[in-house]
Amino acid sequence: MKKGYMIRRTKGQPLLISPFRDVTTTSTWNTDDEIVWQSSTILSTHEKDEALYAMYRDIDRGVDRWIQDARYLPRLIICAITFLVIYFIFSLAVRDPIPMVDELLLAAGGAIGMGVFLTRRDKKSDVAMKRRMEFKQNASRTDFIVQDGLSHYEKYLDDMAFMETIELADRLANVGNGDLPQVELAEEHRGAWQYELAAALIEHVRLTDKHLFGWYLRIKEVREQAKRDITLSARLLKHAMSPQRLDIALLALMITMPKQ
């Protein structure tokens, strides 16, 4: 079973965690996999369309990666042959004062051009098109369900977004007067789904925002060592207030979510 999540936010766009985001796992995808998309409340038609679009986009990327990997060796051989043919043709037919240089450049350009042509052709091949259609048809049968307890994570994310930036930066770096607050979740809402969501969210950030993921690793290291890092707090504050606006509210959620 593949699981996707929609986490709504008062500030900013909702987080769409697609189960097809990691294109390196395309070879393990199965067109018979059951797909479930979880949210805190029933999704509107527009939200369902957004979730489906996110999956379709990732399926396209995944199939492109799969066909490139599958056709890597034939493509490499053809490009190598193209390089050698162009090199020997111009070596014998064209005389120039600087031997080999022109021939190497032309041969390399020809091989690169052939590689680009073959890659584009493979992406549009019948095999790739069929595989895309199979995955997308399966994704269109996604079950949208309500996950009790997910609303608490959304509320936590909103609370962190409305907290004073300097205070949240201090708490992340163990500098503030108090630690990060924990997600208030009733006992009946706790379960294995929390750990699945945490893993999916962290993996989503790793794949979509390497900059933010790097900050997560730095904060995680500081907190695991129970250090007070004033420099880290200052840098978090600086980047959170920059035009790019580092998402420290999301960092807080990632840090506090259960990891086991």
C-alpha cells in the first residue's frame, strides 16, 4: 500500500506528500498497489485534483527515470559508436593545423547530441507511455480517507508559524527559556500512522528541499547532543527573516514528530 498525505496550513500552501516522489524507487512500483491519501477532513474536489496532479507529475518523473535507467547501456553504446564514427570521418577527411582537437570536439558534440535525441525518444516511446498510463489509472482510483489526529499536527504547524520568530529560533537551538512544545494528541488517536507520517514528511523534505533538509540535520544534531547553540539560533533567525523565508515552523514539526 502506498500512502499520501495532505497537511493544510493557515499560512501558505498545503503540504502534498506524494507516495511517488522518490523516482529512484520507480522499479519497485506496482500498478496493483493500493493507494490511500490521508487528510484531517474530507477533501474538496479541488484538493483531490491537487493530490492527483501531484501524483501524476511524480509518475511522469519516475517513468522518465525508469526508462533512462533501462535504456542506459544501449544508449551508451550508440553514443560511443557515434563518437568514434565522427572522429574517424573527420580525422581522415579534414586536414587542419591542430590535429585531434577539432575531431574530438566534433565527435563529443555529436555523441552528446545523439544522447539527447535518444533520451527524448525513449521518454516518448510506446513502452514509457504505456507504463505512465498504467500508473496514472491506478492513481486515479486513490481512496481519500480521514485520519483522526492529523488535525493536531496541522494545528501545531500553525501555532509554530504564529510564534515569534526569534523565540522559535531560540527553542530550536536549545537557547530559549523553554523547549519546543509537543503535539497534543489524544491517546485514542495515537498509533503507527504517526511514525509513517513522520518518515514520509522527512523524506518529502529531503527530496524537495535539500536546503531545508540540511537545516533539519543541523538542528537534530544540536538537540541530540543537548547543546546550546547561540550561533545556530542567530542563523535560523536571519534566514527565517530573509526574502526566501526559511520555514522554521516546518522544522519544528519535523523535530518534534515521533521517529520510531
